[in-house]
Amino acid sequence: MSLIHRLAELRESRERGILFTAIEGDEAGTKVLVLESGEHIGDGLEDAVAQFDELIRRGRNTLLTLDDGSKVFVEWYGPPPRLFVYGAVDTAEAMCRGAKLLGWHAIVADARAKFATRERIPSADELIVEWPDRALAQVQPDHQTAIVVLTHDDKFDEPALIGALETEAFYVGALGSRRNQERRRERLLEAGVEEAALDRIMGPCGLDIGADTQEETALSILAEILAVRGRREGGFLKDAKKRIHVEAE
């Protein structure tokens, strides 16, 4: 199968892959397609292809400069990232609206059927009425999934966070005051969650932008999710030391 034909299939199959194209150096013009399944089409560019695992998790195009000075363009293919929100509260709808503007796939779950309705959360791509463990099993979060827990209720928060920390989700956030976060942390430790795993939880989640309304809170959380995905701190651009648009790490 030709490389072009295989690329054309990716949209329908929803597989993830990276097309490596050498643009400078001895192998200029060489193309290699690598899929998450392990399939390879094309030969060469070994030093760039060796970085596949990290690059596929980065979820974006980039330009690699290799040790020999050659340059390889990394073109990322795959379905859009997913936002999984547990807790069908008002902030969940605001987050779904924001996620759709980003082109992401938004999923909201809640065990309370009267909350997880299309009337209350019209912007969700998927609505799931299940307890956290079953909802997570249905969604199967991976390294292109952000998870946010908004329920403010221990019987939902704790199993949702425990389950989230068992996945590859690149972001796990929880709403709540610092006092509630500390109390929740102690309860999770008592439940057997390791300290290192708890450090993955962004809580209180969101960037410090003075958010007040549901929409502002959603913007704050989504901005933090983007910052984590882009490996940024989320500060003022005028104080940033990195390029605004990063070509290569």
C-alpha cells in the first residue's frame, strides 16, 4: 500500500500516526509514515522515528533538528483530543462550548440522570449516565484525553479521580477550594493512592485569571489544559522565554 493511500485512510480509521519528512540534510525528501499500531511505511530517518512515542503524545506538528543538523518535519495525524468531564454542572456546559471552539470532542458523564440531559448540556458530543468507574471504562481515556472532575461530592469525586489516575490521560483536574483539595488528598492517600500519582492532579484546576462566572471558570480550566498539553507554564507572553510558536523542543 502506498504512503499516500495509507494517509487517506487515517481519517476514516481514526488511527494516530506521524508522517516524518526530511527537509534538510542527507535524507532530504525522504518520507516515513509511522502509526501508533506499529505499522511503518517507508525507510530511513531512524533518529527522528526513534522519538515517535514522545511525539505522538505531544499531539501536534513540529520541526525536529537532529544532532547532525538535519531537519525533519513532524506531521501529526489522528482524531481530535477529547475532553472528559465528570459532573454535569453548569461549568461542564461552558467547558463543552469552549472545547467545540477548539475542535475537541467533549464528553460529559454523571450518575445523576436528571443532570446529564441534552437540555442542560447541549454542547456535549456525548452524554453518559453512569457512575465514575463505568463512565471511565466506557470512555477509555488515553494520552490525548483531558479529564476534569466537577462534582464537589466525595462519592463521585474520589472514584472519578482514582480511576482517572489509572489512565494515560495527559491532564487530570479537579475543581474545588484549596481546603477541599487538601481534604480530598488525604482521603485519596487513605484509599491507597500513591503520593506521586496525586501530584498529577491539577487542583484547584485552572489558570489564575480572576475567573468568576461559569464561562470564565471554563476558560481558565481549558487554558490550563492547553498549557499542559503544550508544555507551557501559562504565564504572560511578554515574560515568556520560549518562542510564542514553538518549532522544536
